[in-house]
Amino acid sequence: MTARRQPWWFSGDDAEQPDAVVDEDSGPDRPDGGLDEDSVSDGSADQGEPEPVVTGSRPGGDDASSNGIEWTALLAGAQRMVDWATEKVLAPHAEHTDPADHPQCVVCRTMVLIGEGRSLVTDDEPVTDPQGAGAEDVEAESGPVPATGEIMWIPIREQVREP
Amino acid sequence: MCAATAEALREEGLRGVVVDATSGAGTHPLAAAWSSASLGRLGAEAGADPLPATHWASLASIQQLSALLHVRDALDAGSDTVIVDCGPLDRARQLLELPTIVLRVLDAALTPRLAMRRRVPPDGSPTDPATDPPPTLFEEFEGIRGEVASLAAALAHPATTMRLACLPEADSVDRILRATALISMMGVSVDGLVANRCGRKADGWAKELLAQQDAQVARLEGAHSGALVWRSTTRVRAVPKGRSVVGPLGGTAVLDEQTAHLTAQDEEYVLDLPLVGAAATEAQVGRLDDALVVAFDGVHRWLTLPPVLRRCRATSAVRTEAGLRVSFVPDMSVWRQDARGSAA
């Protein structure tokens, strides 16, 4: 009697399962006594009820380490992804001041989508006096430009006397 | 004036209750719970030292909320009419404005982040969610918001009216006319203006003084605000002779989502905002997100824009004798488009 191997996706945090151990002498599923390679994830024989599996070969192949994960290869791959992201995405984005001007940049586009891409108010932006003074500077055709969190006062242009 | 109105109600066989909103009504238990249990808890969880409940209850706004809750209690108890003594004009204005301000603050506070906060017991002991599911701050604030929204709705109800009293003097008339414009902008109709403590010739008043007070009463009448104007002497007259105390007396045009009139023109939409008195000539109008704001005398009246105007840009406004007329043009960046990409 030996402990049954859990599927690769099972964390083992749940309660003990009564059928957690099986007799290794019990026969294989295939009539010919062999193992169905498409039904195993790491080259070992799983028994009992069918489990969700991953098909295809892993980078380590069937000769992977005993725990089924090639950590060195995974780390190397992750490092390459970080290097690629730094070189192709973050470095160009560092020169972008206004995300709206760089729709081709993944970071800028994401910032715009989540609503944090609005640049801060700069000194050269037009300002409307809340009391209406200077409102004549706002062109009627374009209308006031809305600002987040601030009331945009509407210019009151003339007095109309109705009969 | 409130006592006289209550007496007039009794003479007409109606049941009226007077609520003193000038702190005489006392702290309502619900308002006390809101202030200490919710606001105090929010502060405590943010790291503030706990405060005694009386500190919170002493805040002026808590007293005003208490007065409004007492009014609601009186209405729930089956009173025909509830008379609220609002005190001086400044207090009346704060009383009317408070529910709207609290609603906007709570709307800003009801965020997903707040929804994730759980109750932390004062002694730090763990709670058992299975036996005592603790309400979140979000749930508490949401409950408060519902209560305050009902108070705001009661204030803006068509059956709610205000009657303002002034002395027949120039300064007092100036203030009451501006207050009439302001209260109407806040969505409450003013149905009566009382020139109080008017002198009479029979009481020995000088002819010149009588002429001066006549001129001030004429100013009230000449404002054409829509409110009924009458005089009262040392013997307070709650309503003019021959009138029922429950009205109808008069009524000013109020500003709210229902009275704001939307018209579609050739290339723009026009929204007419009814304003009276000084508000029609001095109010400013602005926009914040999906709300229109009208500002007058330091008070901001928030109106939810009709759906079509939320896809438009406000271009300009003009003053009319009935108030403000705001023009909107479609914002093509958010306007609905058909499959060919043209505006629908």
C-alpha cells in the first residue's frame, strides 16, 4: 500500500479523502495492461475515477524530475519574459508623458482603459472662472471641456427679455 | 407664527404637530446612532481615538437631521400637518440643504473599497461570522443613505411648503425675497410671505411710518414670486382672513428634475430651468459628470441630467425672465452611431 499520487492541479488543502490510498496491485485501465499515455500528466499511472488532465508533452518531457516540475527551466523562461517586457514595453513607455498620445503602447492603452490615464492639469491649460468671469474665452462651438471632479461652469452669454 | 398656525389647524378640526428644528426637538435616537456608531466607527477604524457619543450628537448637522427625523416620526404617527419651526433664515436654509449634502457625501463614500471592510470588534476579539454576521461599513452607510434619501424626498414633496415671515422693513424684505428665490431653487415651494408686526393707525402709528411699511409690503407683492402676501399685526395671523390654513395659498416655481423642461431644436437641445427673483438674474449654472448644478447665494442645487443630455456638451446658457436656458449639442464621441458610423 502506498499513497496515491494526486493530480497536478490538486493543492491538497482539502480534507482527507477516504479513497486517498489504493492498492498498487490493482490492474490498469487498458485491457492490454498498459498505460494510456493520453490520460496521464506526468508519466505516472493515475488510477480510479477519471481526472482532468493536461495532454501533450512538457518541456522536461517524461524524464522530468520526480516532482514533475523543471524549476530551472521555468525560472529561465520567466526571466526571459521579464527581460523582453523591460526592453520592448517599459523602456519605450518611460518616455510617454500623455497616455492618450500613445495608443500603440500597451501600458498607455491600459491606463486609458482603466481611467487613470488622464494627465494632471498643467499650467498652460485654460481655466474657467467659477463665477463666470473669463467665460467669454470659451468658444461656444466647442463648449467647455469637462474636468474630472470639478464643476465646469457654463458661460451665460446674454440677457433675453421675453415679451 | 408656528403656534398660531397650530391653533388655526385646531380650529379647523385638524391634527397638527409642531416640531422645533432650532434644537428644541432633541437628538433623535437614530441620528445619535448614525453619528456615534457609523461615523465614529469609521474614524476609529482609520486610527482615531474614540469619542463620547455626546460629542457627535452635539454637531449642528446631527441636530438638524434629528429635527427632520422627528418630522418623519410625526408624519408616520398620523398627523394631518406637521409644522416645523425652522428659526432664522440661515438655519432654514441649512435644514433644507443638509439631506442633499449628506446624500452626496455618502454616495462618494459608498465605494467597492468600503464594501470590503469588515467590522473590527472594539476589544479585538474574533467574531464568528456564522453566528453573528457583522454588517460592513458599506451596509451601515447604505442604510443611512436610504433613510436620508427619504428625508430629502419628504422635503421636496409637492405637499411641502414654506411660509416666511419678515418685518415691514427694507433689510428684512430684502432678505426674505432672496430667501424665497433660494428656497424655490432648492425645490421647496414658498406659499406665503407674511409682513409681520405691522402697525395700525388705530394703534397710534405715525402716518409716515405707516407709509414706509406700506411701501415694503408693496415690494413683497411686486416681486410676483407666486407666494401669497399678507399682513399680520401684534396679533399674529397665520393665514389671511377667510383662508384655510392648509391652503392652497400660493406657490413659487420650484426647480427640480420634473420642472426642468427639455426641448429638442434643430441642432441642439434646450433645457429651461425655472428660477424666481434674484436667482433668475444671479444664479450660475455648471455641469459635473451627469449632473447639472445651479449655484446661488452659496447653495448648490444638483439635478440629474436627462439621459439624452448626458451624451451632450453644454455650450452656453442665457437668462430669461423665467430662469435659465441651457443649450446642449450632441457630443459625437459618445453619441450613438449606426452601423455606417454616422450619428443615429
